[in-house]
Amino acid sequence: MSIAAIETSIDEALHAQARGLVVHTLLTKAGDVSLTDLVKLTESEKYGDVAQQISLQELIDAYVEKEGLVPEQYEGKTASSPSKPAAPAKGKKTSKKGAKKGGTKRRPTSSASKGGGGGTAAPGREVNFRDPDEKQRYYSQIEGLVRDREGEPISSSEIVDACGGSSNQAREILRQLEQEGKAIYTGKARATRYYWKAQAKPEILAQYEKEQATLTGGSSS
């Protein structure tokens, strides 16, 4: 094994350990952590690069798993923060002691089919951006997916479901496509939708230019 490969393995192991520590700390402090606190954590010089890759959904799933709650109750629902999960239905909560004695078996809270719609990817679907060839393959997948929509909108979560990786990785590629003049987007946050620029409808192009002008504080050319 080369020195570079060893260094990469060490970096990945340290990063995984740091992620685990951050998630564990957030769960133990769940009652005191607000969304504002989470935002500040992602801007931290010491932990920002780790915290930015931990999605809110991942924290909610970890909280559900930690508390032994039945995940079916949370499917299709949006929680405002990991400290305030939806209340479980009566008779659905199983204790750890009961689970060991053959109580209700919990279904896993994550799977590859979810595609990592949050800041992180589902297990086995992480894209190694340190490998130029793997990153280029991921770029080509997303480029083809947006182009094949023929001017129709697509969200970053749909892209993650189809191509894998994390939402942060998908957005990085989408920003690259925009900078290259291939793609455009409209909307903000969860309402953001991406389009293949050459096939976008005139009203979508106009909306994009208007939003860009607002962001830059001037007129879009």
C-alpha cells in the first residue's frame, strides 16, 4: 500500500470518528440544542467541515434509534429540530429491555434506496471526491440526469436518490454546472429546482436572471 493510500485511510478514519463524536454530543444535548446552534456549529473553524456534512434528518434518525422509537411514525413528517421529534403513538414504543426479550423489532431507519437526501449519503453510496475519476463519473451522471429532463425541473434530493452521494456533493456539482453555463436554478432552500439551461422555458430563464440580479444587487445581463 502506498503512503498516499495510507494517509487517505487515516484521514477517512479520523473524519468518521469526528462525525461520530459530533453526532453523539448533539444527541446527548438534544434538549438544549436549537437550529441556531446547529448553524453556528457548521460555521465553526474547528468543527465546521465535519458538522456541515451531518444532515438534520440524520440527527432525527439517530435520535429515533437511540430512544427506541418506531420509525414508521415519522415517515412523511417534518421535524423542526432533533430535540422535538413527533410524539410516538400509544402502544408503539418498545423499551430496550423488551426488545431483547423478543419485543417489537424496529425496522432500520436508513437504506440505500433513500439516497442520503440530507447532508450525508446513505451507507455505501458516498462519492469519493478525492478520486478524480470517481468525481468525474458523478459529475457526468448528474449532468446527464439534468439534461435528460429536457427543461423540466429537478430537485437535489431527486438527484441524490438517482445518483447517490450526499446533498452537499450533489449541490457542489450543480454549482459547477451553473458556473459552466449548463444549468440554472430557481427558488431557495427546499424549493430550489434545477433546469438544463439550453432547454429551459423563457419564463424560467427570466426568473433565474431576476433572482441572480437580486443576489448581486444589480442587473443580470
